[in-house]
Amino acid sequence: MARLGRPPIPHPRRHGAFLRFSDTEWGALQEALAREHPVANRRPNVAEWIRDLIVAHASEILEVDVTRSALRAARGGAPNWKRWRLTRAVRRAALRRRRRRR
């Protein structure tokens, strides 16, 4: 007999990175964001800002350009095996985003 009901789907937070900040750290983050983006109407939320910082840090350390769907190698950057592994992870994440939006 066929299974009835909705097919199982992966948990939406399966591939997330989650951080917990103390009240002091959270306040410091909000103050730094307010200093960096003084116009309140154009200020990103804290999660978007932290995500941009993480991507910028990773691209600086690994010497790659991070886009929404791929990594582009910079001259003299990380070894190829690291780039290939990161590229595969970014492409899989892009596929998950595309499937979810349909």
C-alpha cells in the first residue's frame, strides 16, 4: 500500500549556522551596526550585516570571490581542493534556494 500524506522534507535549518550572543555582545553588535550605517532607513538588520561580514572574511582568508551561486578563484588563493569543496557547497546551497522558491 502506498504511503499517504505529505512526503518528508528536510528540516529548513539543517544547513544553517547558528550563533548565540550574550546581551553585552548583542548590544555591541547593534552599536557597531548603527555606527557603520548611520541612516536608520537604509540600515540592514543584524543578521544580514553579520552574514556580509562572514562572507567578506571568508573571501579574504581563502582569497576567493563569493557569489550567490559560485566561488571564483583569486590569484594565489586557497589550494584547489579547498576551492572545489567550497564550490560544491555553494552550488548545493543555490540549488536548495531555487527549489524552495518554486
